[in-house]
Amino acid sequence: MNFPLILLVLTVVTGVFWLLERFRFEPARKERARAAVNAFEAANREAIQRGEKKVLDAQNDLLARMSRQPWWLEYTAGLFPVIAIVFVVRSFLFEPFRIPSGSMLSTLHVGDFILVNKYDYGIRLPVAHTQVTDGTKPKTGDVVVFRYPLDPSMDYIKRVIGVPGDLVEYRDKVLYLNGVEQKQTPDGTFTDPETLMTLDQYVENLNGVEHKILKMKSRPSGIPMQYLKRIEPNCAYYDNGFACKVPAGHYFVMGDNRDNSEDSRFWGFMPEENLVGRAFFVWANLSDMTRVGSFN
């Protein structure tokens, strides 16, 4: 389902009816109502002149009934302000998403409802995805939502590991950026609530951004070639990891659940034009409301 397209169509359709209601339908109803009230008053005057009893004065009720908006306009023009506000907020300011998988554990849990800032990286037109304003560039450590490069109809969420020009190396499950090791400090274990698997937890300092990552000892550091969905010419693949030079206009992204995440290691670099926004806040989790809050 292309929800942005549906919302755009609803906004346009209800907006057309709102304009018609404001400048055509409503004035026409009021004019007819005024004409009916004038005729009602004229009939009363004639009745009085003939010495007949005055007709019951119900002109206010008549005016209200004839000016009333029909039901089909209530559900079109009447909904336009609400739909327009939702469209503007969702398209240009903040968009809600729900985390569907555990690839970002332990930072983000399955069922987390998050907010994504859609203007930090520049405002993009809905549906067309054309960038219309300049913004800041994603930084190493940012958690971003983007359209999956191999299927843009799907939204993914990962952490930015490398920006254009960076050399990203991953050896024996340790990251190196431009030759500098990104320190990992052991932080106990974490049990995945979905799979009940116990994983080793670390606090990783990624260019000054501290966040938690998970690793599984039984999984290899390197990616078997048969699992690669796209082989990048800017990458070299080894038994114990890889090394990638991030090209201009692209980013290297990975999940915090390092051994349970399909990310740039499998399908390559994320193009800048696929960016949706920066994830920054958990606003609800129906299974655990203590999850509410900001995150790194």
C-alpha cells in the first residue's frame, strides 16, 4: 500500500470539495434559504392583511435546515482541514513508523513506535521524493529510515556507519573507520524477547556516538558470498570481514544487532536520495510503555 500517494489523493480530492463548498455550494444554499425566508415572511404579511391568523413563525428553523451542509460534503469538504494537517505533518515534519524486526536491538525493540524527523536532511516532496530544501547531511552514528535500495516500496531502519569518502572496515566483528578502531566495551548480555536467544552486548563508541550493539559468537564475521545480494566494486570481502570505500552520494549502514541484520554488508551502499529521515524518539510500545523516550 502506497500510503503517501493515498494521503495525497485524499488531500487533493477533499480540498477540491472544500473549495467548491466555500465558494459555490454554501453561498448557493444560503441564497436559497434567504429566498425561502423572504417568501415565508411575505406569506405572513399577506395573511395578516387578509385578516387571517399569522402563520407560525419558524423562519430561523427554516433558515437552519436549508443552510445545513449535506452528508456527502461533511465527509469530503468537512474532513479536508484534518487530512491537510496530517498530510503536511507526515510529509514534511514528522512521520511515525513501527519497528517490525529485531535488527536494531537493543536500541530499538520489535513493536516500538518511533518518530522520524523529515526535515533535518532536507525536505522531500511526497511520492516524487524530490528534495526541495537543503538540510544537514547524515552523520556517523545517526539512526536513519530509508527506502530499501533493492525495493524502494519498503522502508528500512539502520545506523549510519560510514559517510561519503569513509573507509569502513569490519574485521572479527570490530569496526574500523578510516583505519581507527571504534572501541567496544563489554556490557553483559541481552536476551532477544522474540527468539529468546542470549546475545553478547557491547557499548560501541562510533566516532563519539555511544550506543549498544549485540553480537553472536556462533556467527562468522565475514559474509558468505552466496548470501550477498549485490557485490559492490568499492568493497573487498574477506573470510573475517570486509573493507568498503563509501562513494559520493551514498552511505554505509548497519543494524545494531550485528549478526542478525540484513544491511549494507549484504546489499551494498544506501543512496542519499533514498533517505526518509532521522529516527529520534520512541513514542509508544504497547507491550512496554517504559520504552518511551529518545535514543542514540
